[in-house]
Amino acid sequence: MSRKGPYFSSSSRFSRAQFAVACHSPSTASTLVRSSQRSSSMSRCSLSMARSAAANASSPPMRMVPPPPPPPPPPPLLLLLLLLSLGFSGAKTPQGPRGQTMSGFQEAAVSALQGPSDIEDKLAKEYTTAEPKIDAALRNHLAYCVARGQVHGDGGLPMAKAHACTRALSLAINQLMLPDPVTWGAEHPQAESQSASDRLDELARYGILQRLLASVKKAGPGAKPTKLFGRQLLTVRGVREQVLAAAKADIERRRGAASNPNPNPSPILNTGGGLPEPEEADAFFDEFLGSVDEAEAEEAAADETPVDAEVDVSAAAEGDDEDEQGEEPLGRLIWSQNFEQELRERRARRFRAAEQRKHREAASEAAAQQLRDAVAGAAAAADGADEAG
């Protein structure tokens, strides 16, 4: 029998005794062959694992990097606004004296306020559904100024000048850019007389308004703030000052362009030679922007007045706010949803006030005449007594 074969190779695990037994028992031989195959497979697996271990030993050990922790949940809206209020008002902090802002808390709060909430939706609807819009109020003021100039001859502006001022105001409001809440809060800190709840409400309203205005800017050229917002936009601190400066700059720019002869004048800059003087433009701007406070005061007074209370409209019309010509504040007229109806009611109030003034003057004259008659009668009686004596 040949000794060459798998049973007598260098890698074979059979001994000569096992080979002899296999030759006499075929079943034992098959069992030994299967055992040899399993041992060979295990040897190859062990050799592969040894080689891998040697390679890993020569390389630097691997370090298990733990997964990053999940981001913390956003804090409640009220807590965020409280942090903003403390930072904006310059509250004391462990890092510094009064006046040092809590920039870290402010930035975290502002970033957490990016998501929508019920409060944001409510405030957004309040801003976007307010009536009348700024565009309608500008038209009301324009019509009033032109009519006043035609009726009284003074205190009004010609159509071209009034239109130029209205256009400057509209352009300034539509180009308005509001800073982020952190910057705005630092520029307009909490007033001494302002309560904490009012400050929180102011911060919340400004944040919503700033994002709404930015979204309108991105919507396209057809979306204009004057057509979306009411006078609430002009009640924000610093907005009217920014609008006034931009409107004055627009008038000055157009005045400078009109002073330079141009063979091809721009239709946008051409106002028909009706540019207002600086004093006229300032009066026009101040009157419109001042009507915002007048309308707010009238609305607040109306909210405080009981529904069943009797109000003497004519007496209110000739109160402290009435000027020498009996004019009422313009806030109610300019910011009215129905300009024609409010104008008729305004004329009716002025007529009733004039009638009551006439009655009071007549009554005062009658009382003065009675006093004069009484004095004259007393003097005549005294003269008669002297003559009798």
C-alpha cells in the first residue's frame, strides 16, 4: 500500500495505528476522515484569528466614541420671555453689574422661539387682521389735507405736494427694516414705569412683528407692509422715528433730483413741480404719525367707558383737544374704516357743538344783561333815596 496521500501528509493528524485500524474497519475510516476535516477547518479559522490579532496589536487601539447627547427640549415660552426681559432691562447678573446684558440667555431664547405656537398664531392674526390698514389711513389723510386746503385756504397742501408727502411716507414704511429682538431690546430697555407683564407682552409682540415683516419682504414685490399691517406697526418704539427720517430723506433726494435739469426725467421722481417745502413736509409727517397716538388714546378711552354710559359728544368735541377753530383730533378720522361716514359724523358733532356754543353765549348774554339791569336799578334806587333825604 502506498504511503502517499492525505492520510500521510505533513498536515495529517492520523498516526500509523489509526491508519491500520481504518484499513480493517471502513466505518472507522470515514469517521476519522470527517474528524480530520473538522480539525483542518478549525485550524484554518484559528490561523485567521491569530493573524487578525497580530494586525490589531500592531495598530493603535480603537476607541469607542459615544453618540452625542440629544438636544435639550426648548424651554417654555414664558420662561424665554422672562429671560429676554431680564437681559433687555439690564438686570444684575453674577458676571457683572447692572447694565450687563445676558447675551447667552437672549440668544438661546430667541433661537428657541423660532417654532410656531398658539401665542404666536394669535398675535400674528391680530397684526394681520387689524383694520384699517396703513395704506387706507394714508389715503384718508391725503384726502383730508387736500379738502382742508380747499375749504380753509390754509393748513392744507395742494394735491401735488400732499401726494409727494404721502408717497414718501408709504415708501419709508414699505422699506422698513426691524432689527432682531436682541438688538432692539438693547436699544429700547425696559422703562422704569413699565411693569414686567407689559415688558413681556412688548417683547412677544415685537418678536412676532419682526418675523412677519421679514416674511413680507421675502414674499415678493407685490407684498407691502402698508397693505398688511395696521397702525400697530407704527406703535413699536423706534419705528416712527425711522419712518420719519426715511421720509424726509426721500423728499430731499427728490428735491435734489428736481434741481438738476435732466432731459429724460424719471416718472417716479417727477411730481409735477409740487415738491413741498421742508416745513410743509415736516408738518404733514408729524400730523400723520401723531394721529397714531391720538387713535390709540381714543380707543383706550372708549374701552374704559361703560357701554350704557351717556357721552356728550359735543362737549367732548370742544374739550382740551379742540383748537381755536373747533377741530377735533385727527386720529379717529384718519384711522377710521369708513372715512366718509366718519367725516359726516365729525361734521354733525361740530354742528351740534356750534349750536350749543350759541345757546351758551345767548344764555351768558342774558345773564349779563340781567346783572346790568340789576346794577342800574340799584343805582337808581340809591339816587332816589339821596334826593329824598
